[in-house]
Amino acid sequence: MDERKRPSAGLKYELAGTGPQRAIGATVLVVDDDAEMTRLIGAVLASRGLATVSAYDAVQGFMVAQRLQPKFILVDWHMPAGGGLQLLRQLRHNHVTASIPVVVVTGDSSPSIQDEAIELGARGVLHKPIDTAIFVELVNTLVA
């Protein structure tokens, strides 16, 4: 098994950044099966004073989003247990998570992904590798 991939059995997520006490109201959920990507995103968000919680598949992401109601959610488009498309649909159709801003992250350059994500209510689409300057600008907009 690729060490960067996390198994999706059971609800496993990690709190990183500023810690749970300081994270209330300023937590960002990162849903990506690539642990290296979640660490990179977490480091950028921590530099902006935000705590991150990482989930490693769509099922975990949905459960964590319901439980923690983060400030916003970054969702990888291609991952196990339904992927970003399914997760975005679930988030939008749930009264607890419907209003949480979601940004899709993808390594796929297909224009249809951006169109579909925006149509389903995503606030934006970031392409891997993530341009840090664009990412920080988007983060600033979402937390303003």
C-alpha cells in the first residue's frame, strides 16, 4: 500500500494546527486520501492561524463535517468512498452542512469538473499542484 494513502476503514481523522481549544469557529476540514497533501494544506492554513482537521475519504469527511461544522471544507475530487462529487452532494443536501463553504481540489484538468463543482455549490476549484498564492487569497476570502 502506498504510504501516502490512508485506509478508509472506521472514522479516523486528525486535528492539526492550533489545537481543538483554539480551533472552535476557525477549523478547516481537509478531505483528501493523500496524507502528504493534507499536511501541505494544513501547514499553509496553520500559517494563516487556522486549525485543520483531516479526513481521508468521503464517508469520513461527511461524518466529520456534521460533527465539527468547520469554517470551510477542502475536498479532493478523486478519492475512495464516493469521491468529491458524492461528498459535495451530501454536504449540500444536509441541513447541518448545507451552508458550509466548500472548495474542490483536483489534479484533473477537465473543465467539466469545475463546471459540475460550481453547479453543486462549490465556492471554487483549485488544481494540483496548488498555487500557494492563489490558495492563500481564497482562504482569506473564505475567512473574511
